[in-house]
Amino acid sequence: MWNEPYLESCCRSALHRLCLAGGNGRPRDLRDEPCLARLSRKGFACVSGDGRYHVTQDGERRHATEILGKRSA
């Protein structure tokens, strides 16, 4: 049964960009900030002390399964 929170396509794109940013994270005040804030509320992203969004482990797992299409073993 599907029990993960639904992500709109814009939020899936924001999650992918966040993963591509790596350790640098994504700054605030970009067009996708509403999606990054939503990802943060869902636990897929967090805001660091410098105010940048970074992907969490849950976000990396969600990215791997939903965006990259990898299945967990």
C-alpha cells in the first residue's frame, strides 16, 4: 500500500534540484522556495544555519525511489 506523502510535480523537481546541489544546498529566495519549504515540512529537506536548504536522508531515499526509480532491497 502506498503510504508516502504525495509530492506535486513541482516539488519532485525541487527535490531533484536539491539533490543535484549536493553539499552546497539551495539558497532561499528562489522561485522554488515554496516547494523547498513544503519539502522541509515533510522532512525531506532542512534549513542549515546559513539559511540554505539541504536534502535529508529521508529526502535522499525519496529521491532515489520516486525520481531515480530505484527500488530498495
